Amino acid sequence: MKQIKKNITLMVILIFALTMILSVAGCGNTQTAANQTPQKRTIIDSAGKQVEIPVNIQRIADSWPAHNEVLAMLGGGDRIVATVHTPESRPWLYKVNPAMSKAVNTFTPNLNIEELVKTKPEIAIVPVGDKSVDKIKEVGIPVVQLTFTDFDSLKSTFQLTGDMLGDAGKQKAQQYITYLDSKLKMVTDVTSKIPQENRPKVLHLTSLSPNIIDGGKTIIDAWIQAAGGVNAAAEVEGSFKEVSMEQILKWNPDVIILGTGNSGLGAKNADLIKTDPQWQKVNAVKNGKVYVNPNGAFMWDRYGAEEALEVQWAAKTLNPDKFANLDMNQVTKDFYKTFLNYNLTDDETNRILTCQNPAK
């Protein structure tokens, strides 16, 4: 009987010991599993490609000119290590995001793959269809292709970028989307009531000699319509289209808005138009309605984040009587404070609105 009791006691001890061993082993496996949590994830970019990217991205190469500002707005401005810009090409961007000064220009005028590799980016962001995609992939850098062609895809680009940057980036992206939607609604609630025949015909020019315009099915066309105008060149689909002076005279726009490819260029073109005998035949010139588009951290009129400002400026420019209470100076200051964490002075605000570089 004593022997049986001893055997039972021994068995209980062995079972307890085995349980403890398995428990410890289980904790070890749990810890090991935690340590092996994947540090990468897969996203789908604007080109529909699956791209494996780090969970916590700290070093970004960005060759899409408009997107550098998007990163800055979403809290990733100090993560840009390689860029397409220089302080001369985008002075306001470097002004409001001083961290840009640390980024190396590895994309202009052409991709310098050796210099790009030296910057040690964890991902590279490029426009959809960029010819450098394969070259960058070959050196082991994940490539995310992004683009937008209208307001909806602009919002999608913000969402995807915010998602790549983490929770804070997501929140800031949603804040921008809410802002953009609210301003579009504010403008279109008014302009949607303007009969088509009462809307001014607007020509958006990006250069002279040759005459390069932006036609239909572009974001330029979208903001012209939202602001209560009609794109005089809507029949010519696409951006950067060359047209003859004869065609412009036929369209005879009521308003001419000069694009801002480079600061100062628009103002020079405005002077040329106003003194050229051919252009003086156009209603817009006759009536003094030739305007230079604002130009900030990125061009307001093109495919960039400041489209949210452009649609408001265009609405007030095309229909000043309907937007008399819209103060673009305050709107611009508030936008830069909210999304770029920069307090514009009165002089800086005026310079942006009149397409001038920062004061030296």
C-alpha cells in the first residue's frame, strides 16, 4: 500500500513538473513569435501593384515633385532623404519645411542611382509610369507609384500616403480630405447656381511662344468648373497642349489665368500679353482680366495639395461678387498653419498670392 502511495505521489510530481515545463516552453514560444512579428507589410499603389514596404518608414526618396509637399503636410517632411527638388526650384517648400535642406537631389535632371543608394531610402515614391521604376527596384529599393488626375484620386493619394506614414499620418490625411471636401462644397454650393451661359470662359496658359494650354479632362478643367467658369479649351483634352494664336482668338476667353511653372514666369507672361497686338484682340486682355496664379510650396494650379486653395482663389477671381467675404490672405495663412505648421507673415502671404519667391 505504501508503495502504491509513493507511486501516486511520484506521478503527481512528474505531471506537475511536466505541466510547468510545457507552460514555460509555451511562454518562450509566445515570446519568440512576438520577436518574429513581420516588420513589413504589403500595400497596393496607384498603379495597382502590390508593394512590400517597412511598417515604420523613416527614410523616403520622392521623385514626384507634387508629392514632397504631401509628405511634409502629413508629418513626413523630415523623412525625405532624396528628392527631385532644389531650393531654387521650390523655394517656398524649403522655407516651410527646412528639413528639405538635408535631402539630396538624386532625380534631376536624371536619376543618379549611385547617389540614390547612398541616401539609404527604405522606399522610393515615383509618379505612375515613371521610367526609373525598374532601375530603382534592381538595387533593392521598394517602389511605390502614385498619381492623381482629379479631386477623388487626390484624396486617395493622401489616404495611401498617410497610411504609409502611420497613425498620425492617417489622421492628418483625413483632416486634409475633410478640409478639401468642405471647401469644394462651400464653393460649388454657390457656383452650381450660375447658369452655363453666364459663366466666364477661362483660358489656362502655362507658357507663351509656343502657346501651351490645359484642356478638358484635367484637374485644371475641374477647378475651373468648380469655381464657376467654363474652360475655353475644353475641346482639347489633356494638359500641356500646344495651340495656335488663331485658335485662341476663336475661343476669345473672358479670363486668362497664367500658370506658374516657375515663380516670376507668370508675371513676365502677363506683361507680354498685355502689350502684344495679337493678344489685345482677346476679351480677357481688353477687359483687364489677365491673372497670374498663386504659387506656394507647390503650384496651386497643377496636380498638388494646394488645389484646396486654388479652387477658393479661382472662385473669388472668376466671381468676385459672389465671394466678396472670402479673404484669401486669411485662408492661405490658416492653411499653412494647419497643414504645414508654418506661420506666414503678411508679406509672405502676399508673395505667395502674387507668385513671388520668398524675400532674401
